[in-house]
Amino acid sequence: MQLIGKTPWEVGPVVRYDAFDGEEFRRLTTGVWWGAPKNKYRMIGQYEIFEAEAGRHDDRFLLQSQVVC
């Protein structure tokens, strides 16, 4: 499940939850996007919390950018 919020500005929240076989695999991702689809520059920053049957794994911070020429 993924939820992406829209605001009056060109920025908004992102929340995503993935699960597989109940407790075997879970991942929660929260973040923020910046830049409308028509913009030349866009970015998204996300923080992932990942758990599997073996326990919690390393969390990750991802920053992605896009430039449209």
C-alpha cells in the first residue's frame, strides 16, 4: 500500500507499507517528494524500516533526484 499526499505547494508526504506472509517480511517507508511532474528538477527523500523473520535489518535513507532535459 502506498499513499502520496498533495499540498498547495510542490511538496508532499509519501508513506508506503509492504508485507509478505504476515510476519515474514515487513517494510515501512516514509518520505517527502518535491517538484511537480512538469518541473525540470524533482526529488524524493525516503526513510525505510525493514524487518524480516530473522529480525530487524539496517534502516536506509534514500535520496533520489531527476533532471529532465
